[in-house]
Amino acid sequence: MAPSIPSRPPGRSRRWAAAFSLALCVLTATAGVAQEAPSPSGAAAAQAGEDTPYRKALGEFSQAFEQRRFTEAGQALAELEKLRPGAPEVQGCRAAFLAETGKTGKAREIYQKMLEASPGNFVYQFNLAELFCLERKYPEAKAAFEAMLAKFPDSDFVKLKLVLIGVALNDRASAIEWAGKIHPAPSAIGFYAQAALALSSGEMAKGRALIRAADEQFGAGQWRLLHDNLAEIGLVLRGDYPPGRGN
């Protein structure tokens, strides 16, 4: 049985891309490196059928982790590590678990090793940069995300992170500059960037309207990852997603 882990204040469970497929899809798609998953067939299909215990444990981990039930998440993680020791997805879950329970140094070690094994991997680089945000080291986070754009210049999600870091550093000029570099075509990320600018300047009604518009126009209930990033710097309430209709 996994030891009981003292819970931290409501925080960043959805940020860890390597742990959850939904976040991974968002990150890879916005990085311009999304890959089409092959359909299982033959031996692959048989293996998928044999992976039912693994999928069950992964689902249990994901649910407990998102709900910040870290004792249960630790138990599910231990099962995952028995079923697929050393698998990148499991290592990502371990790193996310460590980060959320205050062990950012150990999480960084795992992500560094994963990146060494897969150089240029967007998700691993993103999570390493995100650790600085978790530690409230925003200048370091800014430098890390800016360095990522040299390799992934089309990633609007990285640009959104730089908008939010600008807000966190009270550097409104930087936040506005990065918001202006997000692709001009309407997108959920663009709406959230403008919402962050509005909310951080006290335009609460405008900011909430932009968040609702993103949810309504680009897939209701699909943007919790973006919403939680705003919540992490105090611009919205974490529990108010899907967006509150009364705001």
C-alpha cells in the first residue's frame, strides 16, 4: 500500500502533459507535432486486449490524481509500475505525482532522463519548463518557454504560457506582446490569452465572456487545461469550469 501523502493546496494537477492523454493531445497539437495514432490490428489488437488491467490502473490513477486524492493515486501508480515498469507513460505519471506532492527536484530528474532518451520531445521540454512555474520561478520559466519557441515557433500554447508569466510578473507589456504573437485566426487559446489580459486589468465581465465564448465556439467542456492555467495565477476560480453561466 502506498503511503499517505499530505495534500497540497488546490494546484496544478492538469498541467502535467505526460500523465494524461487529454493534456498530451492539447500540447502536441498546439506544438504542431501531433501524430496520428495507429489502429491496433493483429498482434497489436491482442496486446491491447491484454492491457485491460493497465488501462484500468491508468484510469484510476488519472481520476484520483485529478481529484487530488494522492493516497489512492499513489496506489494506482504502484500498480502501473508493476504492470509496465519503465514505460514512458508510467514515468510521466510518476514525475507528475512527484511534482504535485512537492518533490519537484525528483520530478525534474525523471523528465530530464526522458528528454535525454527522446531529444526534442515537446511534452518533456514543456513539463520541465512548467516545473519552474510550479516553483514560482517565473523568470526561469520565461527563459525556458522562450527557448522552446526557437524549436516550436508555432506553439500558441507556449505563447499563452508566456502571456500568463507576464501577468504573474506584473509585466503587462510582455503579456500583451506575447498575446499579439498568437495566431490571428480565432482559437480557444487566443480567447484565453485575451481573457487573461482582461481579467488581469480588472475587466472581469469581458474576461469571463471571452472564456465562455471559447468554450461555446471550440468545444464545450474541452478547455479545462487552459482554464486551470489561468486559475494558477489567480485570474479565475479553479472550480468554475465549465465556465459559470451566471458570471
